Amino acid sequence: MRLKHFTVAFGLPIFKALGDESRVRILHLLWRNQEMCISDLEQVLDFTQTKTSRQLLFLKNAGLVSFRRLDNWVFYYLKDEVIELMQQLLGYLERDPQLVHDQQVYQTLWSNRELAAYKLQNRRWTGTPVS
């Protein structure tokens, strides 16, 4: 669902959410990577679990993010109705050094996770330890 009308009542919490660097960094990562779990956000941003959860709760209450549960994991993502707006706003910040660094850290984290999964998968099939 796309955002069709933008009212002051709807816009106020969005502008408040964008008024904090931590929340902008979280929104940018969610926009670039579709969804992320809290532990990934903590590692990438070097935030405590409490700070990450508090900022995500603020973004959820502002109507910008939602979440889905998968077993013990909670994955946060941008709501469909605000993706286009976030794309327009965050697109202007694409070259910000901090946001670029955050995305690079996440890409490194993700590639290491894929490597670890590959090693585990090979160990299961061959029955030999992989180092």
C-alpha cells in the first residue's frame, strides 16, 4: 500500500523519528536491506540491546516499521506505505560517510554469515570437520 495523503498528524511522528541520528541509521539499514533482526542492528551500529530496542519501538510507534517473528528471532522492516517516502528522504543521504560505513559493516557481517553457513553445510554432507 502506498502513501497517498500526507497530513500533519501523520507527518509529525515521522519528522520526529528523523530527528535522531540513531533512528536515521536504523531506517537507512532497513531500507537498504529489506529487513534485519535486532542482533544484526546491534552489531552493525555498535548499540546496546536496550538502545536498539528503544529506537525500534519509537520507529514502530511512529508508524514507520513493523516486525515479524520467526522462532526466537524478530525481524524489523519498513512498512509498505512508507517505503517510497523513505526512499526519497534517505536517497539524499546515500553518500553520508556514517551510513556508507554502516552498510559496509553489514555486508561484511552478511558475507561472513554466508561463509559460516557454507562451512556448516559442507560438514554435514561430508562428515568431516571443516576449518
